[in-house]
Amino acid sequence: MRTLWLVAILAVAGCATPQNNYVPEAEAFSRPALGELVTRSVGDEMLSQGNIVTRDGIVVEARTTVGPYTLWGGFYPQTGQDDAYTYHGFLIGQGGEGRLTVNAMGDPPLAIQASVDGAQLCVITVLSLHTCRDREFSREARSIATENSFQQTLLYSGRVGDRIRIAYRESSGNMARPAFSNDVEYDLSDSMVIAYRGAQIEIVDADNTSITYRVIRNFNTR
């Protein structure tokens, strides 16, 4: 039975090799702008700096089938491209965005292949065979957390008397780094300028619901 199924697949699908030549864009960000007067509530982000990775990909409707393979829908990030196709990664398992499953008749999948005209989807197997079917999809770029993402953030935690509380958070990829998280207090009767890890902030007003301030210096930019 499996042999007959493979013969049928070979009749409609040829050999294919996925490309892995795609490099996502990494963009640095810093907010708010230096010198800008801003107001934030308790729990809000006061200052944030880092980089975020923007990756192209395809968006597929839920339960899209290609031969023995089921794409469970959502975003599938791009890994490569050539003149006719783009190539995309996936997660293994049933349910959830960007996942793919295979029934008992299919070989293990290696990559998703998407035609540049947005009309055909294929699944490339570990045997370098591809199974294709006319299936429409859309293309999209998303800012996603990856191992190359990094972010430093200060959060406002409120005021008690003359003292304000600030929380520092640092994350790499999509994971917070507990060893690089901290909560600090500043006495505004000593100074209306606070500093942490190179960042400097001038406090204009603060109470237990909100804070108004200007960023003098970010973590690593003047």
C-alpha cells in the first residue's frame, strides 16, 4: 500500500532541494525619543532599547492539506528562496500556529515550498521529493523574537513618599533573563535625575498612578 502511494506521488511530484539563503532583517529601536516629555502609568514601559528581528513568511488558512500533510494555519517563517519559490520552516505537532502534521502514508517533511505567484504550496520531504497542490496563501513580514533579539526595559512601579520604584527587565530572544532583572528605588528628595546601567531620566512629576519624565540618555546612546 505504501509503495503504491509513493508511486502515485512520484507521478505528480519531482525532486526538490530547499534553499536556506534567507537572512532576516534586524532593526535597532530606542523609545521614547531623547528629550521627549512623556507620561506613563504604573506598570507601563518607561524606557526600552534593543533590536527586533523582522522575518518574511507566508500565512496559510487553518487545516490546509497538501497530500498527506496538514498545515494547521498561521505564519510559516521564510528560510530561503530561488527564482520560482520561497521556502519555509514549520513546527511539528497538531494544533497551534505554524505547525504541520503528516499522516501514516507520508514521509517526514523537510520544508514548505511556496510559489512566487501565491497559488501553489508544496511539502518537500527528507527524500528530496515534493508533493504539491494548488492552495492560495498570503505573504507577510512579522517582527518576532528570535535568538538574535535583545531588549532592555525600565518599568514604572509606583511611588511611596519621596521614593519611586523602577523595575529593570532584560530579555534575549523570547525569554526573560531572571539574572538580569532587578527592582530599584530612587529618592527624589536627593535628585530628580535617576540613572541605571548608563540610562539617565529626568523626573518631572510622579505619583502612585503615573510618572512624567524625559529621557536624557538611553542605555547605550547619548
